Amino acid sequence: MIENPPLIQIKKSTSRNRPSKKQIDSFKNVPTGFICDALNGYAALDTEIKPLFIPGKVIEHIVGPALTVFSGAADVLGMSIALSEIQPGDIVVNGVSGFQGTAAVGDRIAGMIKNNGGIGLVTDGPMRDLQGIIETGLSCFCTGLNPNSPYNSGPAKIGYPTEIGGKTVSSGDIIVADADGVTVVPFNKIDKVIDKLDRIIELENTMDGKVRDGLKISQKALDYINTDQVVYED
């Protein structure tokens, strides 16, 4: 017979990775697409996790270290306790195993994340209490809205690697999220990604300028057309 685990397991903050302010600042205002480019094309969570739609509100670009919470399906106890672990600038990443039958969190949890210095919430479940969430001003990324109530009974794990949106997210990974979605920079790859970003930003800005100036097709595409790799057929 399996023994029941502790109701709440918390990895001590001293045992969790945390990027430096300088590392975090390196990702400020960097589009999520550039993050994906720097990670071989794949850094985004599943497209079901998207910015919570708030009419008239501009979707903010947010960057911060992940504080992971695995709540499991239909339960919010872990999130309630994780509030005690938030450090200023954190983005709470709440895994609910993709369960869509109840809200993962509502406006009170969102408000307390903000009150504790958190700047965002990412979850693979829906949220509820839209009007209250709007009032908190917290940037939220989720699968939509569902007013059904979660339980408050656990178990849950805080600060441990969490499966969410097709990726494993660990506390201390850097989350970069904007209107296009949510990306994850693993802690052990932060400096490598930073090293790549200057070149990516330069190339992207150069190409964007050419398009604004009227470019109709890239030179690379033209070069392909003039090789035997492109064949015209009747």
C-alpha cells in the first residue's frame, strides 16, 4: 500500500535557482519570437496557454523568474500556500495537469500574487472572476475562463520542476511572455541565450527595416530559386 505523501511539499528557497537581476534585465522588451529563435526554434508553451483576454487592455510584455506550483486537477490549496514563497518580480507557474473542468485560480489569488510582488501568473487551466482579475492589474496567461470552483484540499508541490504546456519548468527558469504567448528559458541556458540575443535582434531589426522600405522577397529566397532545388512544372 502506498503511503500518503505530505499534503504540501515546498522546496526551500535556498535550494531553488534564481537568476540575477542583470540576467533578467537582459530579456526586457525582447519579443518571445526572438527567445524561440535563440533556443533552436522551440521555447514556447502550448498555444492553449495564452494571454487572458481583457477588452481594451494592452497585453504587457513580462519577464521574471518562475516560481513553480504543481496543484493538480481541480485544487487551489497549493496556490494559497505558494503565496508565502513569492519574491518580488516572480512569475507564478501553476500546473494543473491541463484540467479544464474548474478554474485553476480566481481573482483573490491573482490579487495576492500582486500584493506579494509577483508580476504574472501562468497556468495550464482556466481562471475565473474576470472583473476582479482586471482590478488586480496582474498579467495572466491561461487557457480561458471557467467559473467552476476548485477544491482547497491538496496535495501540492511548490518549487519543484513542473510539467506544463508541453515543457518542464523549474523554479528559477526565466519566463518571457507577451501577446504571442509564453516562453521558457531554462536556468542553465540563460547566459547562452543572452549571448545569442544581440545578433538575433540585429538581424531581425535589419530585416524589419528592409520590409518597411519595400522589400518584396529575401535574397536567400532568390538564391534558392536560382538553384536546382526549385523546379517549375507544368
